[in-house]
Amino acid sequence: MADARQGAYEIIQKVEDGGYSDLLLDGWLSSHPGIDPRERGLLTELVYGVLRLQGKLDFALAGFCKQPLAKLEPGARRLLRIGAYQLLELDRIPERAAVHATVELARTCGMERVSGLVNGVLRALARQQSEIEWPTPEIPRPYMEHVCSLPAWIAKEMMRLLPNSEAIALAETMAGQAPMTLRVNTLKTSRDDYLAALEDSGHRAHPCTYVPEGVVVEARGDAPLPGDREGWYQVQDEASMLIAHLLDPQPGDTILDACAAPGGKTTHIAALTDNGAKIIALDKYEQRIEMIERGAKRLGCDGIDARPWDLTERPDFLEPESCDRILVDAPCSGLGVLRRNPESRWRRKAADIKTLAALQTTMLNQVAPLLRPGGTLLYSLCTFTSRESEDVVKTFLNEHKDFVLEDLATVVPEGWQELIDQTGCLRSWPHRHHGIDGFFAARFRKAD
């Protein structure tokens, strides 16, 4: 029978070797279709929780381990983190069971040589966890690093952008689980009908705050989500759903989705136009193009021409001024989605921001000539750094005098006004805006 803890150990090991937790988790679950729903839930929580709270777990473990954690072999650290997460974060698992299961996991994974170490450290943590002197919010940086589990440079960036109280609130939100949100595929069903189907299947859900197609799944039942094979829904955060609406696609448009994979926004654009637009979807990697095509087929989206292309070069198969609308959802630091991609908080470095901003500027420069006069160019990111957002916008406007920045406050619905900042750009914050991901979007119009 498939074991959640062993699965978590294997997945986290592969993440440490460079893999991606979401893809690895999906692959593991697909290869173990008979796993008990409770084990499935535990596996998911262990993988995402251990990766997300690695900093917090290490702070706690350091007080009970005679050797520095950095000097332990990777497998031992992995086991200790899995055990510590159960002790510190999962009240439903008795302490004795958590310790015993982790020691057994060491043996199962061929790590019996460290089983004594694992047993001793976790038993000490179980006995004395109430004595851990956790940093408090009164001193923000250590609290954000060791309790909210953030690398120092990300904590510093949050404090630079926000007042201390808000930076702490953002860090606390990023330490928690992301909400499960679905975009109802309006090509096949309505949100009301899908909410009813969720209820009938034993799930508890409610409509999203901002987007008319969005659903938040509050609690999952034992049954699968209804309509998976039929393409009734797409897993997608509400902040991500905002982007296609801001592009304002219309039937008959020729639309370039310049950084399209995995295709959530692409297929949303198709749905908003009732399959009435011509959409060119680009991504650098061939295998990611296949993801777009599979998703489009599942959702019943027509008119999508998906092609591999490295956008550091101008797409030579597109004529100048041939696109009515262009979306550049650019590669970025991803700090707004740390809950969903927990390993990225440990992989990204402060030095990456400068490189990413240069790439984002290049991509905007490459697509600008493809937009017709009067057309719309939307630039979006799932991050909040100023260098990748307002600095890139300023650079682009300085280099392209035929483009103007639109004030989104003049065009979005009344209920979206709180998402628009003083520059007229969209900026969502997880701690402010009903738990949605952190996104930035700027909309440009090309002069007639």
C-alpha cells in the first residue's frame, strides 16, 4: 500500500535535486491511483508544508541537534524536517506516532544508520517544543525568517515595500497554505451549475470575490472534483484569472499570448471570447507547448495556435502591427506565489531580480512592434518587486514613446478598485485581498 511519508521523502529528495513539487506530486499520485484519500491528503500536506516551512523547521531542530543541520547528510535533514513538521504543525497526529513513523521511514528509505539520530532529536523536540524561544513580531526580520520561514533577502524586500506591520502580515500569509481555487470553464458550464455539482459531490465551495468564473473550494470531500475529464474547470488562482479580464479580449481579435505555458490564461482568453478569437500562444519549451495543447483540448478551446519560441528574439512569423492585443505574462521571481511553489523561496536569489528585469524588458521590446495602432499590451507578473514591476514599466515607456500607460482604475469594475495602485496598475497582495496570490499588471495602449 502506498505510504504518504515515503512518497513525501521521495518527492522532496527530487525537489532538492532540481525538480518541481507540483509536477512531482502529480506524477506520484498518478502512479499510485489506489492511495487512500487520507494518505493522499497527508502526502500533499507533507510535501508542500515541509518545503514551505523549511526555515521554521530548521530553527526548531537546531536547538535539539548536536551537529549543525548543514553538516548532516541530506537524507537525515529530510527525515528530520518531515518528522518536525508532523510534531509542530499536525495536531491530528500523536507525537509518539509521528516519531515512530519517521524512524520507520528512515529504515524504509535505506537510512537506518541515522535512525538513532532521528529518534533522539525528534523525541527531544516532542518533549520540549513548548520551550523553544521563537522570535516575536516585535523584531520583524528574525520573526519573518524563522517563524514565517523566509530567506533573509525576501523578508528584507517585503519590509522595503511595506510598513512593518503589513510586511509581517504578508510573511504570515505566505507561510500558510494557498486557497484552492478553480476557474469554471464557461465554454461548458456556468459557475452556479458547477457550484451545485461540487455540493452534490460532497465538496464545500463558494464564489470568488472578484472574478465571475472563480470558485474557492473550502473543503474537499472524498469524491473527485466533478467534471475533470469533461473539462468543466481549470485549477487557477483568482489573481491569475484577473489577467485575461484586464486584457479585455473580443471575438474577432488576433491575440498574442507571448509567454503562455501552462495555458491557464490562454484558455481563459478563449473562453471569454467564446472561442471567437485567433490566439497565438508562445513558449520557449516544446514540452510546455504540449501542456497548452492538452489543456486546450480538455477545455474545448478552439483557435489556439501554440508554437515554441524564445522571446528574446522577435517572432519572425508574425507581421508588424498584426495583433490587436498582446499579453506578456513574463517569467519572474514568483514571490507572489510562494505558497504554491514553495521550493522557489529557497532557489531564488536577490541577484536574480536584476537578470529577470532585463529579460522582461527584452520581451516587451520584442512584441511592441507586433501590436497594431490603438491595440492593447498587457504586462503581468506573479511577484511584487519594484524592479520587475514599476521599474520595467518606466523603462518600457521611456523607450517606446508611441505607448501610453492606461489607468486601470478607469476601466475595472467598482469591486476591483482596491486592487489598483496609485500608478493605475493592478497590484494584489495576499494579506490584503482575500488571500489571492500576489500579482502585478500594467496595461499599455499604442497610439493610433
